[in-house]
Amino acid sequence: MCAQVVFAVLAAYLCGLFIPSACRDNLNYRPVIGVLAQENIIGDPHAQGPSYIAASYVKYLESAGARVVPIRITGSYEDYVKIFNAINGLLLPGGNVDIQKSQFSRVSKIFYDLAIKANDASDYFPIWGTCQGFQQLTVLTSNKNLLTLTDTKAVALPLTFALGAENSRLFKSFPKDLLLSLAQENITSNFHSWSLSVQNYTRNAKLKRFYRILTTNTDGRKEFISTMEAYRYPFYAVQWHPEKSPFEWIDKPGMIHSLSAIKASFYTASFFVSEAMKSQHRFLDQKEEEEALIYNYSPVFKGLSSIFMQNYYFD
Ligand SMILES: *[C@@H]1O[C@H](CO)[C@@H](O)[C@H](O)[C@H]1NC(C)=O
Ligand SMILES: *[C@@H]1O[C@H](CO)[C@@H](O)[C@H](O)[C@H]1NC(C)=O
């Protein structure tokens, strides 16, 4: 740290510039992001072992310059502390498990608590939640399940941006024309039965203090939060599915493959990877890193009518 500061001050002096945030330019250009596995869907004919990760989440992160480490759901607390200290961010994917009783929720809580502690100690660690991951984050922050049923299964919607959301951390680097597409075109894929209503968010002090609403949607009866970011932590959540547009191909309503939808997908991934680049966590050595990476596993093709084209399975 000291050597870096001395170097930065020296560099700033030599350039004739004053850089107050010298240390923050110290980005990690080899980010590794953990993706949490979850209990297999009951009756999955391809399942091997107790858990899976849909390959679309892996490709989504890889497309934006990160490598992926799968996180199994059967580990001990000590296993997860070790992984936490080696990875630069966590993605909680979509799926269909109990967000209060599953192993997925147990492991989410371990990482969430570690991330809060780390960030409080200026050890940057971002978390991204998609769909079920969004819902899991609301439970972790409020210690309650405040979700409500909405009619939002297999529908593509335009986002309603909250006032000033274009200046949020997440959206401020998006091109203006992309923000316009997100606001005007039906390009965000919604595949959820449960949602966090604006009403329940507003009534819950923990959620309201923790997260800033960036976008909302409605099913025609209830207004719900579709994108949010934490005020004081690098935590981000989308109720929609940016990874589906480029990487999932089931032919049904709500699936969108337009150029603007794919661009929106990439910009969300790129933003999260840029957050992971601010984390300095690392594996102890190359051997540990090599053994942990997703490249050790092969995804299984599930067929064109599957909700996930390819899954990774874990024992
Ligand atoms: C608020 O949360 C409760 C669960 O605590 C749920 O039963 C209810 O439907 C929610 N109401 C709205 C409007 O979201
Ligand atoms: C487009 O979005 C609107 C909400 O703004 C929704 O009512 C409509 O069902 C959507 N259309 C499609 C084809 O998904």
C-alpha cells in the first residue's frame, strides 16, 4: 500500500498533476467472480449431484472480461471464507429455490455478511443479484420475506426510471441511446412470480435505508422494484434477466434478442465486472486458482425447449 502511494505521488508529481484518488486507479484486471450454485430443479433429467449453475450467467460475466468460480452449496463456513478471500465479487443468479430455507439462501447469507464486514473495513467486495438473487438480497437486508405475487411471468417490459437514476452508479456509464431504449422498448425479460412492491419497500425501514430504487415496473395492479443499488455498499440487483437476451434461446414470450436488449445485457455485465476490478482479493497461488475456476467443468446441453440451454452440475 505505502509503496503504491509513494509511486502514485511520484507519478503525479512527474506528470505535474495532483491525483487525490491515486490508490483507486489500482484496478485488478484479472477479476474472478463467484457464481452461487443452487438446488437442482426437481425432476431435472440431466442433474448430476445436488446443484447446478445455468451457463448463461457464466457466459454473461465472461463476455465482460471476468473469469468465474462456481460456489457449491454443500460447503462449510470455513470453505466459504477461503473462497471469499480469493474472489472479487459474487453473483446470485435467478432460479427457483426457497430464499429462506434452501442451501442457496444459507450460503448467500454467509457471503452477504462477509461482504458487509469487508466493505465496512474498506475491503471492496461487490454483489450482484438477478431475479431470485434480487429477491434473496431483499430477505438478507430486511430479515423478512416481504415479496408479493405479481403477474410477471414471461413478459418483456420497458423500465420506468426513478428521478435521477441516470446518474446512479449502475446507469451513469450507459450510453444515452441505450437508456432511451430501456425506457421505451419492451426489452427487459421478466420471469418471476414474486416481486418487491414499492409499498412494502417504503414501509420497511431497513430496505428503504439500504437500497435506492433505480427503476420500477407494474403488472397493471402492483408497482414493483425492477432495479436497485445499495446506497453505501457496492450491491446491485435486477428483477429482470439481462443474461437471457444473448445466451438463452427458449422460444416463448418475454424472450428478447434485439440489438438493444443485447447491448443492455452487456452494459450491466461490464458495469459489474468494473466493480469487481476494484477488489484486491486473490487466490493464494496459481494452483488454487486453477482448481477453482469453472473451466474444470463442462456444461450439459439441455435442449432448445429448456429454460436454460446449458447447465453446469456440481456434487
Ligand atoms: C407485503 O409483504 C407481505 C409479507 O410480509 C405480503 O404478504 C404482502 O402481500 C405484501 N404487500 C405488498 C403490497 O407488497
Ligand atoms: C410492453 O410493455 C407494456 C408495459 O409498458 C406491457 O403492458 C405490454 O404487455 C408489453 N408488451 C409485450 C409484448 O411484452
